[in-house]
Amino acid sequence: MNNPVAQSSEPRVNLLGMTRAQLEQFFVELGDKKFRAQQVMKWIHQMGVIDFEQMTNIGKNLREKLQAIAEIRPPEIVSQKDSEDGTRKWAIRVEGGGLVEAVLIPEGDRATLCVSSQVGCSLDCSFCSTGKQGFQRDLTAAEIIGQVWLAIDSYNAFNSGNKRVVTNVVMMGMGEPLLNFDNVVSAMDLMLEDLAYGLSKRRVTLSTSGVVPALDKLATCSEVSLAISLHAPNDALRNELVPINRKYPIAELLRSAREYIDAQSDSKRVVTVEYTLIAGVNDSKEQARELAQLLRDFPCKINLIPFNTFAQSDYRRPSGNAVSRFWQVLVDAGFTVTVRTTRGDDIDAACGQLVGQVVDKTRRAERHRQAVETQAVRMV
Ligand code: SAH
Ligand code: SF4
């Protein structure tokens, strides 16, 4: 970003995904003052203004300069659907033609936005439709924070000053956030930044399947809440379900997650352990006992996710009784355990159902093949 003015023939730089530090650097390189960053951030993320012309506390000269070299461009909404239960789902087109989805799940006095970090995913977990579609590309920081911006904008909430539209964010949509490290960290920075969305660090959660070196690094630069996708009580089974386990086995993942929590300033934090229950695969009472044993000294709460079926998968969802049995073993062992409820059923917003409706109906099979996984989640 050396001398942006001189690069006016270049594509315009998108300010939407820039952190405060990056935006300050941008204005300094432009020969202006650092504090412009604060003004522009408030316009973008607190007032929802993306037209420089409307930024009335910025002089005409600078506005014109900005218009020549920069832009504030959220990703494009392809469709928006509302569920009877209040869940709202957006299909979002990102540059290059890929589609991702974001889902907002209101629940009582909170509303959790589930955000995607990549188009597809390279990790190929056996029960995940995103994994089946392969990896296309990382989302930019603008495309990640743009999902938050679009969600608030779609309720016209920037104007009404209603900050409660998005109270929590979970990085549990499509993709493995730790494999898109810098962009995800920048976007989460903006979620927490007072000049932007000002969410508390407890209300932003990153979920990872266990990219251990990246998780070790995250501990040095992030304070968000952590969820780990465990899904199995031993390495033999986890190797099958979550192939990255062959590289970074359970003990390594738990070590890294514990260190992440220990590095945080507040001592009361715990890791959320996600466990997708698949009938006949990882849902027996014995496996619940083994899980309780594995996690006995680990600071966590457990979130059970009954498997959501999708084409191309032979796995089945366990019965309600099987889920209860598994839950009971863990509760009896003293754990805090929640079961993730399916939300937005009628608009295909539950895990494994996303992106379907935006594609031509005649391409139903293809659509399922490419189904994008985003989590409609009840969290922390
Ligand atoms: N890549 C990250 C975040 C996205 S997936 C991760 O793996 O943690 C978010 C959660 O949904 C993960 O725990 C994932 O294992 C789970 N999940 C994926 N496919 C699912 C399905 N078909 N049914 C239920 N949960 C699923
Ligand atoms: Fe990727 Fe997460 Fe799906 Fe595994 S569960 S394939 S890491 S998105």
C-alpha cells in the first residue's frame, strides 16, 4: 500500500475489512492524519455508510481523493430467507463467483450470527458437506466482516441505532478459520473493536477442527472464545472422522486449546468442545464414558450436535433417546452439556442445508453435491 494516490490506475482498495491499525496506516500513507481512520470506521461499521460522499466530517478534497483510490464494498447478497422461527439466512456471492452463507439465529435476548471464513474447505471431515465440496479459496477480511455488516444492514439497524441485531458471532460457517488466519484475525479484530462492532470477547467464538500450530499462534494475538471440533473420544476414531487428527492428534489439540485458555486474562474461561453425534459411529454409552474420561481435567463445556444429513453421506442422525443417553453420561460425570437445536429448518438453514435454494432447481443433485455447510448454532 505504498503511496495509494500514485496507484489510482490500480483496482480501488476496499476499506471495509481494514483493522484500525491498517486504516491508520492507510491515511498516514495518504499524507493525512491517523484520526481519519476512527472517523471512517465509525461511518462504515456503526452508521452503515459506505458512500464517501455522505461522510460529512471529512473535507471535500479528501473525499474526492478517497473516491478515486478506495471503496467500501460489502459482498453481494444473492438471496435472503426468513424462517418461521426467526432465523434469517443470506446467500452471499463473493468475488470470483463463489457462494457462502451466513445465518442469524435469534434466541431470547441474543442473536447469533454464524459466519463463513472460506469458500469450501480442504480438511475433508467425513461428516461435513463443506469438506465434500473441496476448497475454492479464502475469504478476504472484507468478505468476512462484510457478513456482519450485511446482517445489520438487512434489518436497517444501522439507522435505528439498534445494536442488538447481532449480539454474538460464531466462526462456524463454511471453512476452517485457522487456515485463513490473517483475514479471520483481522475480521475478528473488527468485531471486538469499539469503533466498529464492539462485541465482547466472550461473544465472538472461533471454532477449529484442530490446526494446532495456528491455534498456538492465535493464543498470542486473539482473545475470542474458542470451540474445538472433537467428535471422537480417541485418536483411532478421530483419524477417520477428522483427518487432520493424523497430523495433530487429540493430546496435541487439547494441549494447545488449554494453553489458549491459559493465555487469556480472565481465569474463568473454558473451551467449548463440539461433538457431532453420528448414529452407530460415535454415539454409544461406552464412547460417552471414554469422552468423560478424556476430558476429566480439561476446562470445558460440551456441545452435542446431532448429525445433519446431506446427500452423499451414509451417516445417520441418532435418535432422541440415543442423544439423551449420551448427554446423561456426561452430565453424570459432572460436565456442562448442551445439545444444539436445529434452527431455520423451513429455509434450509440448518447444518448441511445451506446455499441450496439459490441454484437453478433443475440442478438439484449438483446443488447437493456442492452444498455449503454453515452452522446455525446455539452457543455459549
Ligand atoms: N471448520 C470449523 C468450523 C466450521 S464447522 C470446524 O470444523 O470446527 C462448525 C461445526 O459443525 C463443527 O464442529 C463441525 O464439525 C460441525 N458439522 C459439520 N458438518 C456437520 C453435520 N453434517 N452435522 C452436524 N454438525 C456438523
Ligand atoms: Fe472443514 Fe470444519 Fe467441515 Fe472439517 S468440519 S471439513 S474443518 S468446515
